[in-house]
Amino acid sequence: MLEFGPIAIVLIIVVGLAVSGIKILKEYERGVVFRLGRMVNSRGPGLIYLIPFIEKMERVELRTVTMDVPSQDVITRDNVSVKVNAVLYFRVLDPNRAILEVANYLFATSQLAQVTLRSICGQAELDQLLSERDRINADLQKILDEQTDPWGIKVVLTELKHIDLPEEMQRAMARQASAERERRAKVILADGEFQASQKLQEAATIIAREPMAMQLRFLQSLTEVAGDKNSTLIFPVPIDLLTPFLKAGGNDT
């Protein structure tokens, strides 16, 4: 059985303490180091060393964080109650400020996003909330970026995910959309009838100016009727159509 003397035990303790101070940080991580409670600097990535019992480290991730903003009950400016949720993309630019300026930057950013989402959506009307998402997203990102800048955080993007409308509001919007489609159909039909009447008026003008055009149209109609394979065909013959033949017969006599 091995026996260790006092010196060996001390050496083992010293080596153990020395090894415990070795830390490895990934490429996207930084370590904010505090020496006796005082922040000295951020370190990393790679291999770093902390003085045991003297220095402590807080890890900070520099990759873009995707944060889901829970659904918020919002009353729009036109007094419609809706539920809105969003997604937030941000990243830490200054790890020192992210640790020193706020207790928990992830929780603080989440709470700030929820409050700002309610505020921005509450200032808009329902129609604006549904049709002007790009503007609302831009306003939301701008405000969050300004508020989180002292924490060393950059808000990259904000997007509204879903707007949950009350059931009665959904039915009302469905009726409105149906009425709008019906209105457009009637407008298109009326416009078609107006254009058709204009064409008929132009045709009547041409026929009144050129009587032979009416006769040609009559003959064309006869051709179309005859093409239906009718065995017997009875039709009136306008006197104007026979006038040239009558005149020709009179001249022969």
C-alpha cells in the first residue's frame, strides 16, 4: 500500500488546484473574468487560465440567439382585443457590458421584448396590424435595439409570427371580404355591359351610315342558322334586300 508524506500531499493539492484553473472556451464563447469581485477583462476563445479562488469567470455566447416572444394580449387603438406573438433575433457584441450592466441579459431582453410588443401593437389599428407588418417589425426592432444597446446587445431582426383574432372578428372579416368580392364582381359586370353598349352604339352608327352593312349582317346570320342542319328554314326577307333586284327587273322591261 502506497503511503504519501506531507510534502507529496501538498504537491498533489497544488497540482490539482493548478489544473482546475485551466478552462477551454469555444470559438463563439468569451469568458468575463472577475478577480476578487472586480472585473478585469474578457478572455477567449481557446485555452485560458484562472487563478484558483482568486478569479471567477462568466461564460457569454456570441452566436445569434433566437428568442420566442410569448403571445401577448393586446388592445388595438380601435379597441379590438387580439393576441400577438413574435420572434426575436439578437447577439451579444460586448460580453463585458452584457454581464456587468444587467443581471440576466437573456431574461431582461425577453421581458423588454414582451413589453415593447404590447406597446407597439397597442398603438396601431387592427387593419394596420394586419397589413403593415413590415413597418411594425421595423419599429419594434428599432426600439429594442436602442434599449438593449447599453447592455452590449445588438437586435438583428424582429418578426411578428401570428395574430390571433377573436372568433366574432374573424366572422366579421369573412363577411367583409365576401361583400368586397361581390362588389368587385358587380363592378366588373357593369363595366362589361357599359363597354358592350358602346360597341353596339358604334355598330348602329356604322349600319345607319352604310345600309348595305345591314344586309351583309343579315346574310351572315342566315349562313350561321343554315349550319345547324335544319331541314326547313323560314325567314323574313327585308324589302331593302330585294330592292336592287326589283330595279333590275324594271329596267329590263
